[in-house]
Amino acid sequence: MVAVGVAAKVSAAVAFGGAMLLAVTLGRALALSTVTRIRASGFEMVWGTTRRVTKATRGEEIVLEAELRNRGFDDARGVNLRPVASSMLDVSIHPSTLDLPAASKVRFEIHVRPKRVGRWGVHGIALEVRGTPLGGEGLYEVPLMFANPHGVEVMPKPLFAMLQTARGGRARRVAEAGRPAPLAGEGEHLKELREHVPGDPFKRIAWKASARRGQLLVREMEREERDVAWLLIDASVELWAGELGTAPLDAAVDELGGVAARHLAKGDRVGIVVFASRIRTWLAPGAGPTQASKIVAALASAASMVDSDRCELDEAELAQRVAEHLRPLDPRGLADVPRGNFDALSQRAEAMRVRAPFAPRLPHSASPREQRFRHYLASFGVEVAPRVDGEREKADVQCSAILEKIAREKKKRPSIVHVWAPPPPPESKVEAAVRKLRARHVEIRWTMPSFEPSLAAPSHAGPASVEDVVREAVRIRVRASQSRAERAMRSLGVRARPVQAARHGVDAALPAPPLPVLPPLEAPPPEAPPIAGQAIMPNVTLPMANTPAKAEPAGPRPAADDRAPSPAGARTEPGGHDLRDTAVDPPRTDRR
């Protein structure tokens, strides 16, 4: 308006425009001075708990309480409150607008819903502050960020319930549940009465029973022995692919937590190995709540991609991410750290790590300086991008070496081994290691990751897209490969089955949905592969879209030539699937 007034030579327009500019400048300066005074007097964000880490389970919402404190003499209003947190957490703030009178503190709630097991951080909050020295609505907003890290440790629900249960007694030990394996020997429980043989001690003679029978009888006692269970899980980066919460390893980690909690509740000793291209965690068998806490820490590190062999970021990108997170925490805002000076930045990051909520292990890195960057990100629960290249080939080699090492255990001889991993390839060394374990009468249960939840197509009306058809084709191929793997593992004496998806919100007992109907094409593609209705493996019948089931003649069904005979007592489906491995907890076997 000033320019228009000058061009038109109208003094009133020039004066009005100048007055508007002066009012805007004064208002902006007043708002900045008000917020500056509030910050100088003590404008801060404080958590409502003294704990630096909150434990939670995946998918269940927790509420964190916090408050904003205005220690100044000016009124203010905070608008558009939003969290600054890890993408592995679904976080929201209620309410999103707060009035902050002078010398006051106002509480608000932060609702957190974890999406994946691990250690993730709520780094602080961001908002815009309006100075209201004269009351009413402030005309100007000043963006602020409060950096106050808080950790959220996400664990499987069974282990969470076990750790939260009160532990009775001075020894702070949970009560053992279930029956141990009975073995003959010195013990307190009577197993049977048998005839006396030379060499039996006289203290075992049952005199009253011997008098009634007219011959010497001996009390055979039994001793109780708890199982030694090993839990192995393949944490390769490609098994974390998919939407958060529906990746193959999301369900596998939850099931592993349930198996670990069940064994620990029985008093068994449980060990865990987390492996990928290398062994990430090796935890010797132990019992009690202390072992449960160590298992939780091992599962939390399984989802971390901060190691150099699992992370796609180089040192420069790591330094940039560390600087972005460190700048609000540093009192000087990294003003004294020159740009590009990675040594000074790494030293400052190491000094500020005392404010971190977590104390993780040292990550695998190429250099000490890069290790400090990775350690800083892991300590504050900052996730990084995973590597594009997979780890499955190296993971198979590691799996065979781990099974070989467990088979050589003598002091803590294993009784059962649980494995959560994809089936090994045909020419793998895992087969030889499995045979060694079976020769030592060790039970092996192999659980294959479930890809069904991550391949579920979103429901929508209308004709299907090419993406829907590709999803269905991949799903059919996965089912076929898993069925072939189950038969191959059973031939080695291994109980193989996929992860029970019904426990994690996906009903595995329902048949596969019919294939979507594609819109008509102008010209059919050459040599189009069949999608539905074609048998892709023996003894497996896949449902066809809009096709009624074919009636079969009454009478016994003839067995196919390539179908393996079912053992006695095993129940089979019409399609030939053996259902004997659907039991969650089979009866304990005598290891004599």
C-alpha cells in the first residue's frame, strides 16, 4: 500500500501503509520479547514420572503424563502440540492447545501405542507459543521445541506379564508351575515297587510290602529334572520387511516370548540365540525373572538396525542424523562445533549420552568414531534405515554352526530346541546338525515365519489392481514352499509348522479369499502364468474363486504314491496335511 500511495502521490495511503507496517513490526517484536522472557524465566517441559524408561507391549496403548511449566510473569498459550518420537511408536498429545498463565504448570497426556518390539524413544514435543500480554488471542506464533528424551521398551506380552507379576519370598523367585521330567535315581517321589536285586541298598527295602508279598521289595524313587530349552530366532533384515506390526518377525517374536515365558514358569532353564549374518546375541540357559529380563533385552536388540552390517547409512549420514537429534539437547546448540568436524561432533555426542534412557551394547562399526555415532542413536532409541541387501544366505550358515555347537553341549545338555527361521535350502548343512541333535534324543521344533499378514491386500470395492493379483500369486507361492518345507523337515524328525497367525489377529483357519476379478484386457498377455485353480504341488488343494467344491464318491480314499504315510494316531486333512503338529504344548517325553 505504501508503494501504491507513493506512485499515486496520495499521502493518506502512504501514512496508512506505514502505520500497518509499524504495527506488524511492533507486534512481532512484542511476541518475541514475551516468549524470550518466558524462556529466560524458566519455560520447560517435565515428565510426570521419575523413570527414564517405560515398559510396554506391542499394540497396547500406554499413557505418559507430562507438564509444561511457565515460571515467568507473562501469560502465554501453547498451540499445535505434537510429539517428536520414533516412527515405531504411534504417539498423540491430548489436549493439543494449552493456556499457560504466569507462574503456573499445566499437565497433558501423551498416548503411545508401540508398533514393534524394541527400544524406541519419545524425544520431546514441539509447539507454537503465542504471547498474550494483553489477553485474548496472540497474533504471532513462535515455534519452540522441548528436547526431553524418554524411552519406551517394547516387549512380548507374555514376558511383560511375567516381569510385572509379584515375586514372592525373600529369594524374589516366581513359583515353578508344571511337572518336571521324572528320571530314575535319588529323589523324594516314589516311582514303583520292584523286586530286590543284589546291590540294592537296605534303606530302600519296603518292609511292610515285603511282608505282605512274602519277598523282598525295593522302593524305586525318581528325581525331578527340568528341561534345558534353546530358543533360536533368525533376525535377518528382510524378515522385518512389511507394514509395522505385520512383518514375519513381528509375530515370530511374540510367539518366542510366549514359549520362553511358558518354559520359565515351569522352572526350565532357557537359552536364546539371535542370529542373522552373524550371531547377535548368545545367552546361556538360565531360569527365573533375571533370565526373563535378559531375554527381553535380546529380543529388543533383534529389531535394531544400527550395526554397520545391517544399516544403509554411511558415516556422513549418521553424523547428520546425530547432529539433528543433538542440537536441541546441547546447551549451546552445537554453535561451537564446526560443520564437517566429525571428531568434535562424536566427542560431544559421547558426552551427551549420559541423558540417554537406554544403555545398549556397543554396535558393530568400521571405526571408533562411527561406533560413537551408532552408539548414540541406539542409546536414544533413534531408528535408522536397514540395509537393502539380505542376510539369509549367511544366516543359514550361522544356523547350522549354532545347532552344531548346541549338539556338543555336555554340561547343560539340551532337551528341546525351538527354531524360528525360514526352512533351510536343500543343500544346507543344517540337515547334518539336525541329525546330530536327533541322535542325542533332542526334540526340535521348527517354526517358519508367516508371510500371510504382510501380504494381506487392503479391502476395496471395484475391480482389482495388478498389485492385488501379484499379492495373491506371492501368497500361493509362499504356501506351496512352506508345505514342501514342512514335509522335508518332518522326514528329519523335526516338528515343523508356520507361526500360528490366529494368535496375532489373523485367523489362519479361514480359507484363502477368492481371487479378485480383473477388468477385461484388450489383448491377452502372451504365456500368462496361471493364478488360480492350478495344482502347483502334490496333495495341496487351493480354493478357486467362485468354483463349487467337487463331490467325491463315498468310501475310503486311495493313498497317493508320493504321500508319506501318517503315523499312528495322527489326524490328516482331506488335502493330505498332517495335523499332529498343531498342538501348542505336547506332553513331555521321558528322556531316559
